[in-house]
Amino acid sequence: MRAKLVALIVALVVIAGAAAAVAAVTLRDDTSSSASGSPAPSEPAPTTTGTSEPLIDQRDIDPADTALDPALSTTVEDSVYPNVGDPSVDALKYHLDLTWSPDGNELTGVATIAFRAARTQSQFQLDLGESLKVDQVVLDGVEVEASQIGKDLVVQAPITTDDRHLVTVSYAGTPEPFTAPTTRSDFATVGWTVTDDAVWTMQEPYGAFTWYPVNDQPADKAFYEFAITVPAPYVGVANGELLDQREVDGQTITEFRLDSPASSYLTTIAIDEYQLTEDTSASGIPLTYWTPRDNPEALKALRYTPKALAWLEKRLGPFPYDRVGGVVVPSESAMETQTMITYGNTDYTLAPGTILHELTHHWYGDITSPTDWRDVWMNEGMTTYLDFVWEAETQKRPLESVLRQAAVYERQSREADGPPGDYDPRSFAQTNVYYSPALMWHEVREKVGERDFWLMVRAWPTLKRHGNATREEYLAWVEKQTGTELTDLFDAWLLGETTPPR
């Protein structure tokens, strides 16, 4: 995700004097939020019990299939937003059958999830928006009881460590977006959003639960398949490769498959009157652009993608996925949703710098994701530093000039929102997690030298492909890779209350 800098700069002036008060008001206004900014439980819905109706069909997915092993994850309870996700669940694959009706914004879904039990428990849970009511839950071919407590779908069936299961959830309702734990000006909610009959989603740090049952925490990566049915001329778009697009009885059906494990915040769905344009990068990567039929300017903007990819591959190595695309939605933000980037329909979010930023995340944030939301800086810091390098090069400005300008806003955001490695949970994805680590990486570059720095930058995305890493793992590896003791530098930039001298 790239901050809308002009709006953020204005917001920072206000936030610097009143961040705590603004955040507190935001949370009080959102009765479904806890003090940490996470979804909070409410009264349980009636328990789903066995009925005489036939069981919902379970997809032909074998949870024991070794082809799913790349999605095995070490799940955790998030330290910043602990109310989201269940560390007893290790999702391996989601198959989502989704039907959307614009009349009343009704979503009907059947989610089939292959998962590994990460620990032994008498029950397990998934995250699912409380406006979506569950009709039936089937576990390994047997209907089981489940209850909805706020956004927690609690499945009342025992699981044993390392056993693999297949659970299918049938549900329906009107999805509702969830208040984002941030004071940013370019987005206020996450999850399922309807604007002028178009649908779009962005779910960082969480929000996937507003449209499907999910273990909504970044340490759990899984494969995805989507089957989306919408009334023509609407078209549904999701992550991965388009397998099929057809019209049946006035309905458009699209099927997508994401063959690379992804954290739930990197999934996307968008529905609009889209047209598809295909392209290819200089390195042979298939590119797809999904733009509204009445918006040729958006398509023109996305045509910058091959040029941005060429610049990045020169510095970071081959693109880490077999394809990438972009879908344009009526938002003011953009999001690095994996292999299908979600771009807001504004001049800023369709600018070359934003396209470069969201593509960069496939090396820094997607192929290796943070284990915990305390380390969102691991995604944004190096990505933003590469933004600065690109800006200096393309605008023919000294890099130091770009960094001095960034340093002004970095100091303001650190003061308002906390250090990037220990930020205020109510101030997610503010300038501090972008600019502070970006400036830190320049200090590392100065200390270790050009050769060792760029070798390190290029090597990291290849080490834990499709996995996750903690702050400790990352920083220890950087020190070993560069042969340089950097502990004091890292601590000062990531945890210091004030900006270190440059």
C-alpha cells in the first residue's frame, strides 16, 4: 500500500497535535471495535445445528495432497491485533464460490477450506463478518455445529495437531466494511465496499473476513481459487490466473486460481463493467489490466507496468511470480494484492510511482510477508526506499535531496504515531512505517557499502519464498549477510522515540 502523500502531509499537521484524541473518537464511534482497533466479540448468534436438508457439497480437495505443502505455515496470535485470526488453524487452500446481487448488495458464498490443525483443541474458529449468516458447516463430510459470536465463527468440533481437514461453510448476507485502525485520509474502512454499484476490497491489516470465512492474520498463507457469479455486464475479478470467463442466463461467471500461497490481506475481489487488456513485460511476464469500459485513461496509466517491472528486475532480480495484473476500482488508495494489484481510480494511485511501489511489494511484502503486524515496516521500508531511488533517477535529482524532504515528514509522523517498530495500533500504516525504515536502509547502505547493500537487497526475497519472517530473523540475516554489526542502528531507527541523527 502506498500512502497518498499530499493528503498524509496535511493530515500529519493535524495529527501531530491531536493523534490520540482523533484515534479515540474514531474508536468510540465504531461500536464493533475493541481498544486495540480490532474487531470485538458481541452476543453470540443462534447456534447452527443439524437439519434434514442435504449437506452442502464439498469440493474435491484433498487436504493431505502434498501439492498443498508450500502453504504450510507457522501460525501465531498477532501482537498488535490479537482479536483477528486463530493460531490453531493453518489454512492450506480456499475455494470460494461467490455470487453477488447488486439489488441489496447480497452476497451468497460457499467456502471450502483445506487446513491443518496447528494445535489440539476442542473447537476452532474462523473470522467471518457478523452480517453474513451461516447456513451450514460441514467438516470432513459430516455436518457440525457452529456459532457466530461477533465476527468469530466457532466450529464446535475437536481437532488434533497436524491432522488435516476439509471444512465447507455456506453463508449469505449483506457484507459490511469494517472501520480501519488508522487516521489516514485515503482510506477509512477495510473489506467489502460498494460504490455506485461497483464492488472492491482492500484488507490491510484485516478485512477479508467481511466477505469470506478466513484465518485473517498474515502468518497464515494459503492457495486460492475463486468462482465469481455476477449479473452481466458486470465482471468479477480476483487474484491469480483467469481460468474461464463465460455468460450463462444473463450472469457472468469468472474463475481465477492463485497458484502461490498468499496471506489473506493480499487477496482481492472487484466487480464492475470491466474490460480485459493483455500485455507482456520485456522479461516475458504475462500482464493483465482490468479497467472499467468507460475509463480509457486508467488503461493508459497501467501501460506503465512493463517499464516499472524492467526497472525493478534490474535491481531485484526476476519477478517472483509467473504473472501480474491490475484492477482499477473507485477508491483513493492502492493495495499490493498479490498478482492482481488493486489500484484506486485517482491520478495519484494510477501514477507511475504508485505502480512501481505496488509492484515492488511482490518482492518486499508478498513473496515473504511479516509474521506479525508489528512489522509492517518490513513491507514498506525497503519498498519506499526503492521509490526514493527511482524518483531521484527519473527526476534527475540527487538522492540526498529526496531523503532530506522525506526526513521532515518522518519526524512528524514518528512524534505523532510512534516509532515504526512499535507504533500506535490506532495509527496503522502511517508515514512512520514508510519513511523511517526507508531512511534507515539508506544509513545501512552508507555503512556497509554499495556492493554488500545491493546484494543484500536482492537476496532477501529469495530466501523464504511464499513464507513469513519475524523482525528478529530478518535483522539477524542482514547483519550476517553484510558482515556488519547493526543492532544499535536498527534499534534507534525502529524503536527510538525520536529520529536518530543522519
